[in-house]
Amino acid sequence: MLNHELTANTEPGRRLIALAEQLGPELAECAGKHDHDASYPFAGIDALRAHGYFAAPVPEALGGLGVSSDIPEQAQRGLREAVAKRQAAMQDGPGVPVMEPEPVAS
């Protein structure tokens, strides 16, 4: 089983990773429905915006999280993996083990 633990060396980076880990399951919960319905995940985008996710690389003095450029990519990978795990579980049905997604090349 693969383990892609997200890490950060700064407090802003740790806050962003914690935010991605918090929002990942919520976004993943709705991903299958949006895929099935071919609909846009407006609520998920609104949740990311409301929590300041998109302002991660903006300096704190300008209202952002002040995160260095490599951490948003790690957080994004965490969100993708959470959604992929949830979708795999929904497609496989009960009793079938969930495969870990392969890491996304950066």
C-alpha cells in the first residue's frame, strides 16, 4: 500500500496541508455524483474558496496563507488522492478492496 504523506517545513505550509486533509473527504464524497451527472462541483469550489485554499501562495500581508510554491502542489495531490480513493470505493462496490492511486507525476 502506498503512503503519500504530505509534509511541510513552515507553519503556513502545515496549515494548507491540514486544510487539504480536512476538505479532501468532503470533496471526495461528492466527486462520484458529479462524475455520474457530468456536473460541475460548484459547492466544492466554494468550500475551497471559503477556506482560503486558492489564496495559499499569496503573501500573508496581502491576505493569503503565505505558502511556498511547492506546498500547494502537495496539497493538491492530497485532494486528488482523496477523491480517487473515494471514487474507487464507490465503483468497486462492497467487499472489494480499494486500490491506492498511483502518485501523480509533478
